[in-house]
Amino acid sequence: MRIEKENVPLNEMQQIIHKNAIDHGWYEREKQIPEMLCLVHSEVSEALEAYRVSDMKLFAEELADVAIRLLDMSQYLNINLNAQIIKKHNKNVDRPYRHGGKVC
């Protein structure tokens, strides 16, 4: 199923993306969380490489791949990513300035 509009709710997009992965044979066997996280990581690495060679069009496409992998994995694991993002954002809003002592 194609997504034809840009304002599809995240939880609906999560379902559509996961169904597409199923329809294309990516779930013929049970997936393990480490494998799925490695796939997310590989997309982040591809985005970094696109950035390194100053290919911003490819960089944007790879960021989309990161999101697609996260949405697919979330649906597979029955995690409402939309709700979790809102919950985590609200937690971050209440944190002190530059919490945790991190440099960047």
C-alpha cells in the first residue's frame, strides 16, 4: 500500500510500513531484536557515509530508511512508537538544562 499524503499519523504509518515488509518477505521467520537493531544501525551508518561525501539527497533518503526500520520494528514488537515518543519528549521537557553532564 502506497502512502499518498504527507500527514499520515505515525501509528498508521507504522502499520503500513510493517505490512509492506511482511508482503515483501522480510518476516518469513521470527526476527530477533539484536538483528533488527543492527539493521537500524546499518541505515544510520549509510546516512553518515552519505553526509561524508556531501550527498544530502542520499543523506535524507537514509534518514528515512532509519525511520522506516524503527517503525517496522516497533510494529513487529507491538510498541506504539507514537505514544512512546510523546511520553519520552514530555520527560525530556522536564529535565534540567544539559542534564547528564554530556558534552554534546
